[in-house]
Amino acid sequence: MNKSELIIKIAESADISKKAAGDALQAFMTTVSNTLKNGDKVTLIGFGTFSVSKRFARTGRNPQTGKKILIPARKVAKFKVGKKLAESVN
């Protein structure tokens, strides 16, 4: 499912217009993104938790040349699935 299909499903499920569903989805994504940028996490009980994790610097290898390269440290977004979502998939 892509973003357009998700917007259609939200609009149908909530009985709202596609524009309102698109605006709501965009607001959700922006809010989650801004919260993660601030170093906080977003927890939706039963669904899951969005958080930020630190990935330390490490040595890698260029697959084309085989030469060692330094991969710098960075922050990455993570999602941990909630219990209800995990159970609904099985």
C-alpha cells in the first residue's frame, strides 16, 4: 500500500474527504518527524513506538574495490511493534 492508497482507506474508514484524510496523515507524519528530531519518542499503545537510536561509527568495506571505509556515527529512526499489532498480523 502506498500513501495515496492509505489516504483513500483512511477517508473511507473515517467517512471524511480524501483531502481531510491527506491533511491528517501529513500532520501525523510531520508531528512524528519533529518529535523524533527533538530526541523524544512517540508511543501509540497497542500499535508501536517510534524512537531514535544512535548508531556508532564503524569500519565498512567498499563492495566494488574492497577498500576499507569509515562509516560515520549517526542517528536512525526505529519502530518497535506493539503487542496488538503484532498479534493482528499472526
